[in-house]
Amino acid sequence: MNEQMGEMFVEGRIVNLDKEPVENLERILSEVSEKEEKSRDKLDNLMSKLISI
């Protein structure tokens, strides 16, 4: 099963998932996951403030 993954727009740039080294993909995943968690925390905080109004 050697299906091509192609390119994906990540963090303001296009990343070729088939040609990018695994180490770079792991680093990108870590950065994106961290930013997602921070965004979720901010959203949860805003939602709590809106609910308490």
C-alpha cells in the first residue's frame, strides 16, 4: 500500500508529506498540536466568560 499523500498547507507553507523527512513531520506535528491546544484553551476561556454573562 504505497499511496501518495501529496501536499498539505501547514503553518503558512506547503509541506510535501511524501518527501519531507519524518523528523521534520514530527516537529511540525508537535508545533501544530501545541498551537491547537493553546487555541482550545483560549476558546474554552472565552466560552466560559460568555456563559457567565
